[in-house]
Amino acid sequence: ADYLDNGNNKMAIQQADKLLKKHKDLHCAKVLKAIGLQRTGKQDEAYALAQEVAALEPTDDNSLQALTILYREMHRPELVTKLYEAAVKKVPNSEEYHSHLFMAYARVGEYKKMQQAGMALYKIVPKNPYYFWSVMSLIMQSISAQDENLSKTMFLPLAERMVEKMVKEDKIEAEAEVELYYMILERLEKYKEALDVVRGKLGEKLTSELQSRENKCMAMYKKLHRWPECNALARRLLLKNSDDWQFYITYFDSVFQLIDESWTPPAEEEHSLEGEVHCSIEQAVDFIEERIREESKSSRPLRGPYLAKLELIRRLRHRGCNDEYKLGDPEELMFQYFKKFGDKPCCFTDLKVFVDLLPPSQYTKFIRQLLDVIPLAAAAENEVALPGDIKALQQHLCVVQLSRLLGIYHAMEKKQKLAVVRELMLRYRHGLEFGKSCLKTELQFSDYYCLLAVHLLLDLWLEGEEAAVWQCLTLLEEGLSHSPSNAQFKLLLIRIYCRLGAFEPVSELYSSLDAKHIQHDTIGYLLTRYAGSLGHYAAASQSCNFALRFFHSNQKDTSEYIIQAYKYGAFEKIPEFIAFRNRLNSSLHFAQVRTERMLLDLLLEANISTSLEESIKSMSLSPEEDDIPWKDLRDNRDLTVLFSWDPKDRDISEEHRKLSLEEETLWLRIRSLTLRLVSGLPTLGHTIQPKNSEKSAENGVSSKIDTIRALLQQLEAAVDSGKKFLEQKIQYPVLGPPPTRMAGFLSNGSCQCQTSLFYLVSDIYELDTNGLEDSAEIQERIGNSFKSIVERLTDLFNKCKGDLIEVRDGTLKTHPSLLENLVFFVETISIALWVSSYCDSVLRPFKSNLQKKKKKKKESSVAMPPVFTHFLDYVTELQTLTSNVIDHIKGLEIILAALKLEDLSLKDTLLLQEEKKFTKTVQGKVQSSYHHSVQEIGELLKKRLDTIKKLKI
């Protein structure tokens, strides 16, 4: 066991063998040997050995635990349940084995058996937790039941009765048990009963969370539409803490609900269960004013009351009645708020919500008014006035962010914009001196100046100013050198490098972000969208692996979380864990990465290092199976991960999200169908059968071609939907979701080419089943297909020609679309070769039969059917074309290597000396990235060329 712990698996196997020589029935030694075998990659031997021991139904703790470890490493948790089922039969009164059995069921999600195991445990040892494990398992059955009705009429009422029994017998001990009762009543929509539980004696146990009782009461009041109680409770909680924003919202919601219902308080008794109720606008106004007066006496400044006043103004305006309640002018209130809180980074985000209250004509005046109260000092007359301390810097930053949000910068001319960029960078560099003592992991105080300058330059780039994008990269790289852990700099660099077609610097930037856990799903798209499409195949494999490792481990981890939740009685977390697991399993990104990863592996290996058939078998792919949950696909991407200070009309909207999801799903459908069509090629494998035998049509192969034909129709339909979608010519904001590769795929001809290749498969299959006699028509059709495929591939190649990077007027311009077209070319030619090897497997046997006939008849002039010459010409043309592309790529490599970036006159005198060194770095990175892309594409094509040479019949 020690050897196993230290990772020395071979020694562990040897030691186990020694022991087994002396005691050949020592179960535990056998299992430990099996673990060693499993870890050294001998899965089958390990499994056989483990089953030997399991068949004897061991009951000693060591063997059971060792087998549990082994099965877990094999990812076979269902075998653990069988183990403990047997153990419990033999040792029926063991609390330990019963609880192991319960946990084993929990790992595989067998809720009904968990319920039974929980009750069996409670019978042996009447401890409350065991009883409630059983209750929770009933709730789990209700959650997982497909039939809503069944869970409301059977599982939940049964769970409710089980808890009521404990309540009646006064056996409720722990807070978790009350939580569970509340959870059942809430799911049964018995809100009144749930409220009684929380307000009653049982509710006193709810102590672990702050305001746990109040929050639960509030939730129930809302469900029951008891607005007087909502209002009174919110009012009471705000008197305790006037900075708690959620209760202001509830307070306002309920006041206006009561006004709309014309509710009046009863004359005699209490207003409500929770005390006094406010039911008029006057009372609300007084209440907020009073909060502000109280705040002025408090020892630390509170933002809540001031923001609540703005929120009230907004709501009153929305109802069309503001001015009669003298709440003041929003502009003045925001100005006062800025004076009080302007030096806090949160000031901008607080005010952002309320800028709609300002009339556009007042924007510039408002900004000027804010600038006037910031203490800035200029060294000389015409110089920029700079802040003297961090507080003034924060205030100024807040104003700059507001200027961007109000669209003041967007309205400027190019010259003004460049002047602002200069000023922002000056302020950025000046602000660095306040952060000299900052640690590497801390952000510099003035980082946002740099980001805002880059945003302005991005505007210019989108308006057609080529040089601006290089300046963006220059400033971001400079920013990153001073603030190495600024995620915003890194994310923006990633997006811009990718848009320029340079993937190489991105891998490093992404790994330095140190994305944790769920972030592989929420921001992973930044990496996986571009990795393969820009020709960095090795990096693409790696980035897919990162993501897939997370998704696969999530399956295992979630079971462990659920088990811990049972052990510690955190029942309300269990449904959350399950929902989390489902959310990840139906993640759009997970499906995309799985599909792209398999296509990539085939591209790099199939018919190069292993045969196409073996590659597909090792991925357990089959054309019939579709493992993507189309109906439940969830878009978990975080599309707002990049900060943006754009006004609403330029920012990413709900509509953009919807369209992006639709586009991603359409593209995923095209990719997944392509993958399934390729995986169908080996299933059509040529089997020599007697002609005209009825049997051959039934035993599977013919249904395989039907599958392929059906998939082909689906692919055509998906492509049509894709075309329709692209007709809308959607433009996402520059920092919004990146568009998919669909537009390129459809416009450069790869799509038509790939589809016609799959139609060719269908024709060749027909030739195969009908034989060569009387098939002149099919042969001609195949010949024409060969011709048109070569033409289409040549067209696609022509769309790859041109300089990837060119120097124009002293600035660099990259052409990423040429690179993407090259990558599509490599993929399409690979599919062409996989289809060709299927043609080859059909034509070879025909040819050898013809040659046998020739020998028999001793005639030299047996006419060769035309299909053979067609195929030979086709293969020769593929070979020539591929050689030409390889030569073209060599040419590109030479040009890229010879590009002398130093000669770029960077005539933009705006660049300071220290910026020039960053510009060189940036251009060097882009050049090197293109160079490596082209090298990797070239290497792969050379391997493909070798496979063409083997196809000569």
C-alpha cells in the first residue's frame, strides 16, 4: 500500500505477487495488485482480478475499501453498489456498511434505493440524520421525476408526512431538518404552512445564516402577495441597517403594489403581522428623507439612502408623477453623491444605473460640473492638470468613465480622440507613481486610464484607422508590464490578437489568467474559438484538453459534493449541485469542444499515424449516435467578461446574445454532422459477398448507407439554415461575442466541396453494390464528381493566395481570413482523402477480379471500365494540387521570415520612445505566430501528401 501511495506501482505489483505466493487467497493483496495494474495501464487485467475478488463477496473492511478505490479509478461507481449490497446481506447489522451502501447509491444517483437504504439504517441505529437522508432522497426523486404531477402527488406529500411525524413526536433536533421541512413545503407551494414553520417554534433553530428567518419570511410573503407584510418587514429591516439594498427594492415594490390596490390600514388592530405599513408616496418620501438624515449622524458614510432616493425618483418618473414630490433634481443629487463618494471605485457603477435620469442636453455641463470639484494641479500653464493623491485620481477616473458612458468621447472627431488618448496615457503614466509600493498581484490605481485609451483607439480602428490597432496592443502590453495580474489587459489582448489572426501569444496570456473551475466553461470560448481555426493545431489540442478535463472531472466531483452535503446535513445545497451538474452537461461550450476535439484528432492522426477506422473506434464514434442535448443546450459563456463603458446603444444587448447562441448552435450542428458523416465511412467497409444474395441487403451495411444519406440531408438543411442566418449580416459589438467560422466556411467553398464529397460516397456505394457491368451511367456520374471536386478544391486554394501580412503606408495589415481559408483547405482535402481511401477499397477488388479474368481468357484487350482512369486522374490531380499548396506555403514561410519589421517607419510621431519597444514586441509576436501557423499547416499537408501517394491503384 505504501508503494501505491508513493506512485511506485511496479514495486507494489511485485510485493503483492510475493504475498500471494505465500497466501494465495489473500483478497486484499489481489485488489492492491489490481490497483497497481490499473495505474500502469493494464485495465483489462486489473478488472479481471478485481472481479475474481468481488465474486467471493468479501466482508473485510480492507478489501472493500481497496475495491472502492479501484472502481472509482476505473470510473465504474456502479460496481461499488454491488459490493456493498453483498456485504450488507452478509452483515445485516453493520451501520458502517449500510452507510457506505447509501453513499454508493448517492454516487450513481439511485434515489429510490437511497431512500430504502436510509430507512434501513434508521432501523438499525435510530439517529435523526439517517431518517432525514431518506426524506431528502424522496425530494431527489421528485426533482428527477420527468412527470411534474407524480412529484407533486406522490414523492413530496410522502416526504411531508415523514417530517410531520417527527414534528408531532417532537424529535426535530437540527437546523438542517427545519430547512428540509421548509424546502418540501415550498416545493409543494404550501407557502402559508412554510411561513408558519419559519415564524413558529421550529423557526428558532434557523440561526446559521444572517437574517435567515427574515429572508425566508420575505420570500413567502412575496409568493402569497402579502404586500403589507412585505412592506412592514422591509421597513423594519431598513431601520436596522439602512444600507441593505435588496430591502429598499422590496420596500418600493410593496409600496407601489399597495397604492395600486388602494389598500388602507385597518382602523383598530395592527397594520400587519410585521407591524406598521407605508402605503402612500408621501410616507415613502418621508421614510427615505429620514434615512438620509440618520445617515448624516452615522460614523461611516452609507451609500444606500442616497441611491434609494435616486431609485425612488426613477420609479416616480416611470409612473409619470415626479415633480409634485419635492425630491430634488437628479443632476444635483448625483453631483452631491459624487462629492461624497467620488473617490471610491464603486461610485461609477453606482451612478451608471441612474444616468438615464439626465437629459442628453445636460451631459457636457454635468461632466464639467464634476471636473470642477476635483483638486487637480498643473505644473505649468499649458500642461495637463494632474491629481496630487490617490483620492483625486479616483475622482478623475470616475468622471472619465462617465464621459465614455454618456457618449461624449464617441461624438469626437479623429483628431480630438487622439488628443484624448494622449492625455489618458499621460495620466496613466503619472498615476503609476502612486502604485510604486503595489505588489505584483495588485492592480495599479491608474490602470483604467490605459484601458479607456485602448477603447478609444479601438473605435478608431473600426472606423478604418489601421495603425490604431497596433497602438492598442502597444499600450496594453505596456500596461501589462506594470500590472502583470490585470485580467482586463489580458482579456483585451487575447481578443485583439485573435482578431488579427495571431494565436501564439494568446495561449500564454490565457494560461496566465489562471482560469479556475467553472471559468473553463464561461470564458473558455475566447481560446477554443480561435485555436484550431488559426492553424495552431498543437495549441488547439491543448486548449480543448483543458476544457474537457474540467467537464469530465465535474461529473465525478459533483457526486463527492453531494455526499459531503448528506454527511453534514446541508440538504438545501444538494439540488443546487444537481442543477450545476446538469448546467455543465448541457453546456454549449462542452458540446463544441467535444466535437472540435474529435475533428481535430482525426485531422492530425486519421490515416497518418493510425487508420481512420481505428481512430474512430478509439473515440467510440458512430454515425447513428448523437450525444448533443440539442433541446437543452445552455449558453454559459460570460459575454460581459470584458469591461465596457459604452452607452447602451453600443453595448452588447439581449438580442446579440440570442443571435450569437443561434449562430453557435447552427455552426455546431454543421460540425457535428460532418463528424458523424466521416465516422460513417469505415462502416461501409468493403465485404466480399456473393452477388444477388438476398441476405446481404439485410445484414446492416445497407442500413449504414441509409444513415449516411439521412445525415447528408440533415447537413444540407443545416447549411441552408446557416445561409439564411448569415443573410441578416449581423454585426456584434467589437467586445461582444466573437462570430463563428460559419461565414468563412460557406463563402470560401469548403462547404460545397465537403458536401459533394459525401454525395460521392453514396455513388461509389451504389457502384459497389451494382457491380461494374451496366453501370456506365454511374461511372460517368462519378467521373464528373471527381472533376468538380478538383475544381472546387482549386477554387478554395485560390482563396488562400495572397500575403498574410503586408506593409502598407508604414503600417502592418494582417489578413486572418486567408489563414482561416488555408485551415479549411487542409480539413477539406483530408476529408477528400478519407473518401478516396473508401473509393480505393471499393475499386481494388474489382480490379483484381478483372485481372484474374484477363489471365483466364489470355486476352490482352479486356477493356478497363472508365471509372479506373477517372480515379487515377483524380488522385494524380489531388497530388499535384497538394504539392502546389505546399510550395505556396513554403513561399509564405520565406516571405514571413524575411519581413523586416524594423524598417517600419512607425511614422506616427505620437509614439514615445518607450512605446516603440512595445510596438516592436507586439509586431514580432504577430509575425512569429503567423510563421508558426504556416509551418504547422505545411507539416500536416506533407503528411497528407504521403497518404495520397499510397492511393495509386
